[in-house]
Amino acid sequence: MSSWVTTKRVARYGLIGFIRNGFVSFSAVLMMSVTLFVLTNVIISDAAMNETLRQLTEKVDVNVYFATNASEEQVMNIKKALEALPEVAIVTYTSREQALTEFRERHKNDQLTLQALDQLTDNPLGASLAVQAKQTSQYENVAKFLEAQQASQDGSAISKVNYHQNKTAIDRLSEIIDTSRKNGIAKEIVMALSSLLITFNTIRLAIYTSRDEIGVMNLVGAGRWYVRGPFVIAGVLYGVISAIVVLVLLYPVLLFYPVLVGLDASSEVLFGSFDSFAYYVDNFALLFVVLTAVGMGLGALSSYLAVRRYLRS
């Protein structure tokens, strides 16, 4: 008998077994759907956390304030020196005039402050540079560079660097990023082990109902793949159908009831402007591949391991 014929028969028996064991198959699909739904929750929550951390990282910077008598050439020289650093992502320049305009806008409802400002004959604000590093852990190197620059001719125009005032917030954000990444990895490992155990026990129920059939096949000398194959195929079907069920249900859930995946309107305090439904739509292909691959892998591996007991008997 050719391998192709054997494969077709194994696949057919797997499909027949899947349909014949209707209630057990339904239970396996239900349990795996719950597992994949929780996995999707982990994926979306991690995406929300990463997006929030990215937004927070963009808001953290080191500001370099210049004296009012600093020339534009001195400011530009410092700016070019900062942009040449490998740790620096972007340097934003704010001129004296722009700083004054922004100050007036921030205090437009404070007439006393504006009147005091109008009494001055000259602009009291100096130019400034906002420096954003590529990683929050790199701000200390940027601050050390600026301290060294202050000893140079152009650096003498620097009035203040607010790194030390922001250091606590920067360090705290770095700790949050590192901790969230470690927690994400640990959560995914625990989730994978839990999913494998749940699916394994559920599929063992399906195999238990066919234990007599497996015993007969062993007695007549059927090959291991011929015995194990149909259950592996059924396990793959559990995974594929569960992935499709989860993806179909996610559309209305994320559109109308994001609280079911732990992301609702109140979570904006934690996750900012993250849109879970938009993430689902934009990454549908990725979610389909991940959920299908995980479902098929869990189903096939669980079936493979669960039927081993009966092959030994």
C-alpha cells in the first residue's frame, strides 16, 4: 500500500472520527476555543501595553535650556552634536520667539501673568532643545554628553539641563518596560503549558471512547502512524475550527464588548488611545496565522501524546 493511499485513509478516518464523536469533538473545540480566546487576550493586551509604553517613551525627553544671550549658532552647534550621537533619536529645536508664543498660549487665561510679561522690554525666555533617546536607558549617556559639552565654548551658553529632574520618571519607565517584557514572556509560557494540558486531557476523552478500536488495530498489526494518524488529524481539525470560531467571535466582541477581552472604555487610563478593534482589523492575517498554527499545533501534539498510552498496551 502506497504512502499516499495510507495518508488519504488516515485523513478520511480522522474526519470520520471527528464527525462520529460529535459531543466529544464539540467539547474539544469548546475547550480549545477558550484557550485560543485567552491567548488572543494576551496578544491584544501585550499590544496595548507596548503601544502605551511607546507613547510614554515618546513623551519622555531631556530638555536643554539656553541663556537668553545665546546665539543661534551656538544652539545649532549643540543640536548637531546631539544628533550625531547614536543614542539620540530626535532633537527638537524651539526658538526664543516660539517659546514666548507657547508660553502666552499656555497662560492665555492668566491675565496677571500676561500683564507682567507685557511690562518687560525683552523676551525673557531662551531657546531650548528637546532630546529624545532611542531607549529610555540611554538618557544618562546623553546627560553625561551634555555635561561635557557645557565645558566647551558653545556649551557655556547652556543655562540648564533638566535630566536630573526627570531622572526618577525615566528610571521608573525603564523599570516598567523591562518588567512588562519579562511578565509577558512568563505569561506566554504559562499560557502555552496550560493550553497543552487542557487540550491534552480533553482529547484523551475522545481517544478513550475509541480505545477498543485502537486495541483491535494493534492486534491485527496496524502501523503506529495508521493508528495514531486519525487522532492527530482530528486534533488538527479541533485547532483549525477553534481558531475560526475565535476569529469570528472576536469581530463583534471587540466592536461592541471589548470588556470581554479586558479592554473597555475605562482601560484608556492605562492603555491610552489604543483601539483593540482597529488592531484586530489591521492584524487579522497575523492573528489568523498565529491562532491557526497554535490550535493545530496544540491539537496535533496533544493527540500524539494522548494516544501513545494505547499504543503501548
